[in-house]
Amino acid sequence: MKKVTISTLLKMKQQSERISVITAYDASFAKLFDEQGIDVMLIGDSLGMVLMGEDSTLPVTVEQMAYHTKSVKKGAQRAFVIADMPFMSYATKEQAYANAATLMAAGAEMVKMEGGSWLCDSIAGLVERGVPVCGHLGLTPQSVHKLGGFKVQGREQSAADDMLAQAQELEQAGIQMLVLECIPTELGQRISAALSIPVIGIGAGPGTDGQVLVMHDMLGISANYMPKFSKNYLAETGDIRKAVSQYIDEVRSGSFPSEQHSFN
Ligand code: KIV
Ligand code: NA
């Protein structure tokens, strides 16, 4: 059982081995996911919705993220651990430094921030200071009220070109991983091919370097509605361990996501 690091993930991209990612919020599930061989666990601010029952991720605080990061870290022996920076916790560079420090001290091995070019300064500063950063483009749920709902992004040619340009700027600034959420399959594939860092998709089609799902969605137990891009693996297998292991297998083989879980 070799610990997954950022170097492992970069090598997987280079060798076209798909990366499996799942959200995790506590030690028991983290241990179970780890034992099934998940590559990366994300302490997502989606916990505001799936754990707290909020209708968006906006109310989530840095303290809550740190609490769950600590718990997950205890169960994650092998997997690489990423924690979300919550809404407005990286509005300025100084806030980004202080709040990233809290999450890294809680056990995160990388922090994730939603947004494009405006983040480049903070990203470069964090990376220089030893904090690895994951970007997040496409549907960025912290901007739900600006976007007018949870909608597919990058459908128009100009929006697609702009997203690719922003992804490249983020890579230049120093991100070592990127999440793409709810974008057309073709754009997911295009951005993944253009970057040399691992690109992880959720509702971004089969052409990315890996996939991430919210654990409650892939077990079919979410308090919220089930997004089109997710798949209920517990219904298929009837067992949580088997559900997780099948998800990992399908990500590795490329059979998930299929057309029915993607946007065109
Ligand atoms: O918060 C979260 O769970 C996420 C993933 C959906 C990428 O950001
Ligand atoms: Na998130």
C-alpha cells in the first residue's frame, strides 16, 4: 500500500491511468474508501448540502472544513487528501494564506479553490509557500447565485474558449490539479488534453483524467436531488464496499461516465 502523492497522480496522467476520486467527510467512510483503493478523497464543501442540509455550499465555514478534514485524514492512509476552501475564505490573498494554513494543519495535502484568472496571484503565493492547489472551473457552486442556478457551463463557443484559457492561466500560476464540473464532454476532453496536470471531472464527460462523485450521490442517499451526472452504485450492488469498488473499477476502465451521465 503505497501512499498516493501528487507525483503519483501526475504519473497516472502521463500513463493515461484514470484517477478515482470521491468526497469524504468522516473517518469511518474514509477508511472504507481507502481500503477499496480510492486514489483521492476530497473533503468537499458539498458537506454543507449533504451533511448540513443547506440548499447551497455558501454557509460552510473554515472551522467546519477543518473539523471534517481532521476526521477524514485519520481514516485515509493511502489516498491523497484535498480540502475545499469554503465560500469567501480566499477573497483576498491574505485570507487565502491564513485559511489554507488552517486546512493544511488539519491534514489536507492540497486545497481547492473555485475560480479563474482572479485567483492566479493567490495560487502563485500559496504554491511558493508550499501549499499545493487544485483549481475548479465550470459550474462553481459557490457562485450559484451569480450563475442563476446549478447549470451546465461552457456550452457556447466563446464560453468554452474562455474556460480553456482560464484553465491554462491557472496551470501557469501553479495549480497541480483541476476539477471541471458540469461542462460538455467535448470541452472536458479539450481542457484535459491541453493541460499537463491531472484534470478530474464531475459531469464533464469521459474524456478527463479522472472522475469525482459526491459519496452521498453515488450511494443514492442524498437529501438533495440526484444530479444527472451521478450514478447510484449502492442500488446496483446492494453493499457499500462493493458500490465503492465498482465505482473505482468503472472509473479505471473508462465505463463511467457513459453518455447518459454526460452533457453534449
Ligand atoms: O464540494 C464538493 O464535493 C466538490 C466536488 C463536487 C468536486 O467540490
Ligand atoms: Na466543493
